Amino acid sequence: MSDKPVSIALFGPGTVGTEVARLLTDNAADLASRVGAPVELAGIYVRDVTVPRPQVLDRDLLTTDAHGLIERSDVVVELMGGIEPAKSFVLEAIGAGCSVVTANKALLAAHGPELYEAADANHVDLYFEAAVAGAIPIIRPLRESLAGDHVVRILGIVNGTTNYMLDEMTERGLDYDVALKQAQDLGYAEADPSADVDGHDAAAKAAILASLAFHQRIHLADVHCEGIAAITADDVAAAKESGHVIKLLAIAERVGEGDDAGVSVRVHPALVPLGHPLAGVHGAFNAVFVEAEAAGELMFYGQGAGGTPTASAVLGDVVSVARHRAQAGRGPRESNYADLPVLALESAASRFQLRMTVPDRPGVLANIAGVLAEHSISIETVRQSAASGAGQATLIIATHSASERELARVLDVLRSSAAVTDIRSVLRIEGD
């Protein structure tokens, strides 16, 4: 045990930061034993020291002098969120020789390469377990445990707000607007929920996961992003009838072989079979399903948000980097040796479910099947039921795997066809 303490600076004493400060204080003895040196909270950066704070925060530790706090610290914990001033503080800390622990998914997705290079140049650690899926340990398994394997595919439910909403729509039959209002009332969704419901939060996490899984830099702009705003109660009911649930998935996969190999990264709603482990992820919980060549299928499940669960992931990183400081070690560096092309969405392939209203007359199904066949898309199942309008029927077609490009062409043809009154929804089927 070293007598020299490891000094921790905390930037961002919000819900998570307050829990981190409490755990650093309450568990000081245990943390010291795990680190091999005392761990001390050197200070807490705030913009205004006069703002009321939870009693757990020692007001004597509050400071508006970010630069001075960085200078007297060994590790900076950044929990401010957003890009600026978080980015400037993190880069300043790295330049000053501090290791950094962050939960800032937006910062990592937008400026990860710059931060990795700075950390490498200054021989310090950059850890970010809490940036994806809260308390769930997924960053370290991808970064370290599976470093000797080849990850093939990741399917993730990484946004608790949308999972809660879709779960309520499935289990209680709520409409989208009602589910959103309920999520806001419970504090799962912000007053402006666009980052969650439009898929941007999940896209940032998908970029981070894909970068780690495929050992190359995946930028936020590389991620195709669709949200859940178009999902209706009818979509949810149709999913249940076909043995599926709708989930907002973050998907990262390596496709093709040799010169045709590439990486596809996307976020969108998808039909998940009821027998798949992700179908049983309820409420605001998160889960990440990983497929690797040697390890096979792995499932990581737990609370994806909240002060205490996320603080657990932050403290795990703090212990790791503090141990490295105390023992003159260092954690894993960025692995970005691969250079596979990141494929546009139209190059990806999925199974699809098309739900449409059609005239209830002979020959309609044959006409639609012919259009699909002309574009090399084969039909797996067909279900038909009466529609609300007289002389109309609801037709639900599930396809075998087909390219996004060909499906888009099919939809263009069907929309102008007399055989189709209305295309009500198109959902991908994942996890079979």
C-alpha cells in the first residue's frame, strides 16, 4: 500500500456525479485497498458555488477554478455531458498528465479519435464504461475480454426511455403519445425527448460499440439512425400476432468476406422474435447481445441509467485508472488497426415485414408477389385479415433476407400500384 494518495477531480455533480462523490467518500477504505493507495476527492468543479446542492456534497470541495483543480489532480472524472466545455476540460486534463474517466457518449462519438490520440501521446488512461448502457459492463468486455476473438455482430437495446415506451405500448396497449407522456412523468424522458425517441442517443452508443468491436474508428455520421416516432399501436399489435416485439436496436455487424467485407452500423426499430433474449428486456432496462466467432453468443443485461447504477460503472473505471497511477501501469490503448469500409444502409440486408392495405379482390397477392420476385425478394409468410374499409384487406408479408436497396425499389413500385391502397408500415426483423 502506497502512502501517496490518488487525487480525484469531479466535473459535473449532477445525479450521477453526486453518487460518485458519495461512494468515493463512504467506501474510501475499500477503494484504497483495491487501488493500493488512498483515493481522495480533491475537488468538485461547478459553475456556481451558490447553487443549492445535495447535503452529501462537501461544500468545501466545490470550486469554480477548473484549471487549478486539474493541476492538483491525478484523475479527472467528467460527468458534465455535452461537447463543450467538457471537451476542453478533458483535453486540458490529458495534457496535464491526468487520466480521465468519462460517461460522455456524445463527446466520445463525436471526438473520440482526438481524445484517444491525446491520451496516447500523454501516456494516460481514457476510460468510459459508463458511456454505454449505464451499469452494464460492456465496454471492458469488448475492449479487453474479447480482444483475442472476432466479434461478428452486436444487437443492443441501449436506450432505456424508448425501451420503456415500447414495452408500455406492448404490455398495456398504450398509444405512442401516451407512452411518451408517461415516460416524461416518471423522469425517463426529458421535456425535449428527441435525443431518445429519434434514436440519436442510441446512435452515439452504437458508434462507440462498433469502434471497439471492429477495431476501427466509427464516427457518429457513419451510423444510420431512425427513431420510434412512427411506431403505432397497430404496429405493436401486428408484431404480437406474428410472435414478435418491437425494440429500438443498435446494430453493428461485420458483413461480407475478403475484398467485399465491410461494417454496417445502424439504429432503427425492429421486430424481435419472442424467443430471443432481447425480447424479454422490459421497462427502462438495457441489454447488449454479442455474437463472436469463438465465444459464441453473449448477453449483457442490467440497468442502463440512473444515478447509482451509472455511478457503479464510473467507480469501476476510477479504481482501474487509480490503480494504474499508484502502480505506474496503464490500461489498454485504442485499437484502430482495421480499415473496413463502413457500408451505407442500402448495402445492408435484413428480413422485412410489410403491412399494407390492399383491395380485397382476386389477383392482388399474385401482383404483389410478382413485384417482389422481379427484385429477387422471396416471401416467407403471408397473413391476410379484413380491413376497416369496405372492400379492403390488411396484408402482412414477411420476406426472407433482402437488401435495403432492393426493398426500397419494391416500395416505390408498390406505392404506385393499383394492387396497394396504402403501405402502413415497413419493419425489419432482427435476431432470428
